[in-house]
Amino acid sequence: MNYDRRQRKPSFLALTGGLLAAVAVGLSAYASHGVAIAQSQSHVQMAALFAFGHGLALAALAPGTTRRLGTAALCLLLLGTLLFAGSLVGGALFGLPTRLAPTGGTMLMLGWVLWAVDAIRR
């Protein structure tokens, strides 16, 4: 890994990972203090957990990713997190249907499998 700042490119995926983690902290606090219904609170906490974990993964893994398969895997993690966590939050706070959560979860699983395949091919 090259540590010279001038030779590294900014990473959109790492940026979004950091933002996801920040939003997750806010969601967790809101779930603890601002949501009264237990089911909704549980959904917001689950969304925060997934957003934080995958945001952290994106922030850590994206800067060192140079291969297309690894980048595709991280893009799937980002999109899957947005669909999964977004669907849960939308359902809990706004009464929207959560039908996108399974699609997001499937994308998360596929993203991790692609990441593993890319790791073994390096």
C-alpha cells in the first residue's frame, strides 16, 4: 500500500462510508431517544447497525481497492446498505413499505462474496 498522499486519488466510496457511519450514529441516538414504538425503534437500530458496519467497511477498504471486481463489490455494499437501511428507516419513521430491504440484503451478501472472490484472485 502506498502512503504518499500525492499519489492517492480521493475515494468516493471511502467518503460515502464515512458519511454512512456518521448518519448511523445519529440514527442510533434518534432510535434511543426519539422513537417510542418498540418495533420502529428496533428497525431504526438495525438500520443504524448495518449503516455503521458497512460504512466503516467502505471507509477502510475503498482506499486500497484498485481492481474492478473489488470496486464493484464495494459499490454493491454501498447500494445494498442504502436500500436495506433506507427501507427500514423509511418504514419505521414514515410508514413506507419495506419491500426494498430484502433486495438490499441480497446486494450486501453478493457484495461480500465478490469482495472475497477479488481477495482470492489478488
